[in-house]
Amino acid sequence: MKPPIELINYIKNNDNFALVIHVNPDGDALGSMLALGEGLKAIGKVLKMYSRDGVPHYSRFLPNSDIIIQGLPLEDSSTNLILIDCNAPKRAGINGDGFIKKLVIDHHLTEEDFGDIKWVDPSAAASGILIYHIIKALEVDITQNIATNLYTAISVDTGTFRYQNTKADTLSIASELVSCGASPSFVAEHLYNKWSLARFNLLIKFLNSVEIYDDIAITCLTREMIEQTGAGPHDTEDIVNFSGMLETVKTSVFLKEADKDFWRGSIRSTKVNVADVAAKFGGGGHKNAAGFKANSEISVLKKQLLGYLRES
Amino acid sequence: MKPPIELINYIKNNDNFALVIHVNPDGDALGSMLALGEGLKAIGKVLKMYSRDGVPHYSRFLPNSDIIIQGLPLEDSSTNLILIDCNAPKRAGINGDGFIKKLVIDHHLTEEDFGDIKWVDPSAAASGILIYHIIKALEVDITQNIATNLYTAISVDTGTFRYQNTKADTLSIASELVSCGASPSFVAEHLYNKWSLARFNLLIKFLNSVEIYDDIAITCLTREMIEQTGAGPHDTEDIVNFSGMLETVKTSVFLKEADKDFWRGSIRSTKVNVADVAAKFGGGGHKNAAGFKANSEISVLKKQLLGYLRES
């Protein structure tokens, strides 16, 4: 896997960059941006890193995450945009038109027509893998901080090497990052073992809500259930994976009530292309993991989802 | 990491082997034995593989696991013993005295005085790592089956690269095994996503039973609770890790009622040497993961455990 030469050359030959990631950033977006930012600074670039939604508290263990600006860059003709872990400006909350040049680095399946120089490769397990190759191509040393940020990015998007996107090179890159100072147990502790009691109680409610339809599990948390536990807005993150533990379940859907009859859905599957199913609701994502929003009465929504999933 | 030359030479120069693993075998014991067995057969050795307790149904995805004999070998002067993933014959249910020579390959902390040629290295994340090096030293090709068995062995004992024992070489070996045909998602699916509904319901009961004492979580399942779910004897395996998800928890204890006032305990910790604590009850294990049995009234046992853990 090699970054496009024009991407590397453009970075080498220019100085001012604004790095931007998608809204509701996950560990792949944040870790990738932080690693690239540190790498570019090491070769003298001037840059700032932006996240419209800041850094969620559970991602603040990422080295240097405190320097990420919560907000969006001025789109002016003195700065180049590097859009990371998404490929459409609206996913990052920006307009995207005002920059000198627009660079895009992403691994998501659905690709939009945006950017002057792009590296969008859905075969990469994580944007962190692409950033790793960019850092190598720029001949920047992998510091312990870069290693930890990239190791986290890759861990988040591979379920720490459990998903189908984990290949031999994913693990060999991870091995190199550990040699450079990343600690697998430190990262795993922060990703998986930092549950608040509120989130823990939310998990119990989630598990109790499981409904099984052949190989599909549907779970559902209402606003009231979430409020009862005192859980915060990020506490439902990735909780959908827990119903996938069931032997008979190939597809897991989690519906979270965001407002009256307004639901945020997460789908995970080892069988169905869930990006396609999410797209029917105007959502998107990866083949095995996608999300959507729907304005609907819950029983109607469940029926609709079951229909789409069964015909996929 | 290199196997002792006398171990490699003895294997090369002798023909008949009985491979034996510990009772209640886990994926490291089974995968290690199966990989070594296939490797030795590839260089013409005559051998049989034994497990006193057979192969639990959730480990039957391991390639060739159906050729493991449920039982113990005849201890006679025509066979060499290779004891794997334990270093005391009683851990395997054997006497151990009747064999020509006794070879021991293990990575557990507590080492006993048994065996003619030994490779006991607690710095290895899994016995699978030791077997990998033995197979390399014997210059045997790593087939897809060997790769899957070793990848599983290493996954089980590192929590798929999440525990402190995961090092750069653990990941580079894993990468090589994937190149040889091991599938990370196939193995992870079998290790983590094959829960029966009964086990799933047991997990909910387990989570509901959590009691927190500072950074210690104690959970407890009675025979009645287990029976209510219809869960089987292996369904409590590794369930203890779930209370470790809590941010404030450094040490997790799980007590399972085996008989009236007779408890099997599992301890996991990122802080305390739990092998020492388990040893106070006549148990043992690793620094971060250990087990014991205790004949006691539950409230007395909890107090005793809390005392030991707090003074550790």
C-alpha cells in the first residue's frame, strides 16, 4: 500500500495546513489526525487540527489530544485542507470551498466527488493505516506519541484485530508501532475498560432489550432508559457489538431514541452489506458497520429494517 | 526467544511421543498441542494427543481437534511425554513417571520440579509462542491448520492482543500466522461471538451481581442462578473479565458456586499479583489471572478475599 506520489509531493512542497476530521469523531479519526499532525510538524509544517465536536472524554488519553481545536477552520486562501477519515466536507461540518487545495485521506466505502488530491482506499482497515504509510513516505520518525495514536486508530476500526478487515499487514504495522512505544494494554484499557457505572447499567438495559429474529438481533434504548442510568451521550457508542456475541446472530441493529419518534440506528453484520441498508435511510458507513437516522414510530421502523435486512 | 537446543535435538532424534495438556483445557493448551502434533507428524514422528477432559464444544473449531483422545496415555517405556501448557503432571491428570523421557513446554509462573528437558518461560505470552519457535527451529512449514491453532492459542492467552503480555513479537508472529492462512475474524468469531442464549442470560445475571469495594469488583453466581438460565459448565468461562470493564475496577473476582458452600474463584487484576492471592487458597495461575477453590460460607469468603487483595 503506497500513498499517491502527488499527495506526498504536495505535502512536502507546501507549508500551511488545516487538518479536519468528521463530526462525532472516533478513535480512528482522532488518532489519525494527531499522528499526521505530529508528523507534519516534525518536518516543519505549520498546521492546526480541528474537530467540530472536540474530543470526547474517553478519547482524551490520546497523546496531545488537548491541542485539537474544538471548532472549524477559517476557509481562506492561505491554508490547505487535509480532510481525514471522511471524504465529504459535510461529514466534517465544513463547506470546503475556500482552501488553496483540498487533500482527502479516507478509507470509507462511499466516496464523494470532493478534493483536489485524494487517497481514498476502502481496503485499508483504518485511516490510521493510510497515515502510517504517509508518515513512512515522508520519512518521519515514529515517536511514542505517533505510535500510540496510530495504534489506537487501527485498534478502534479493527475491534483490536478481531474484524474481517484485519490482515497480515495490519498486525505487522501494529507490531512496528509497539516497537516504537505503543502499549497494547494501555490502549485496550482505555478503549474497553473505562466504563462508568452509568454505562455499565446501560449495558444491562441494552442486553435485556434484545429481540431475536432468525439471525438478526434488534435492541432498543429509549430516552427514558438512558436517563434512568445517568448515562451520557457517548455511552451508547459500540454497545451494538454486544448483541453480536450471540452465536445465532449475524446482524445486530441498535436503535437509540434521540427524540420522540426520532431514532439513531447502528448496524453491524458479518453477513449483509449494512452500508447499503443504512443508505436506504440516507445513512452510510462500511460494509460491516454503518449508521443512519430515522423519523418513525418504533414498531414501523423495526419492520422496515427487518424487511431491508432480509432482502439483502 | 529460542527453544533449548537439547529440546530440539531430543525431538529430532526420537520417534514416539505422547502429547498431554492440562485438565479443563483452554485454547492455548489445545491450539499449542494441535500445532505441535501436526508439526511433529510432518517430520515423521509417531504420536498421539491426549486431553483428560477432551475438547470443550466451543473449542471444536480448532483444526483437527477431533483427533485429540479424551483420556490419558499409558505411561510406558516406549513413549516420550511432552507436557504442554502446564509443568506438573497432576495438572494434566497423569502420574508422569513411566515415560522414557519427560519434556515440558510451558509459560506459567509457578514452576514445579518435574521433567527431564524443560522449556518453561513465563515471559512468553502463550504456550503457542513457544510452540511457534519450536516449529521454526524444527524447520517445519506452517500450514493453515498450524497457523489457525497457534493464532487461537496466542489470542486466548492475550485476550486477542489486549493484555499486558502482548509485545511487538506477539504481533509480528500473529502477522506471520495470518500470512500462513490464519483468519483473525474466524478465530475471534469463535472465541467471542458464539454465545448461547443461556450464556447471554447468565451474563446479565453476572452483571447484576456486581459489588464494588474501592477498586475491587466481586461478582457471584449461585447454582440456582446458573440453573435458571440453563447454562452449561463452561458458560462461566472468562465471564469475570466483564466486571473489569468498569473504569474504577482494577481487580475482578468472580465466585461460582460449585456445591453448597464450595466456590470456584477466578481473579483478574491489572494491579495485584493474583497468583499470590490464589495461592493462599491453594490455587495458582498467572500474575494477572488466577484461580482457586474454597470451602466457605460466601460472606466469610468475600471478607477473606478482600483482606488478601487489600494487603497485596
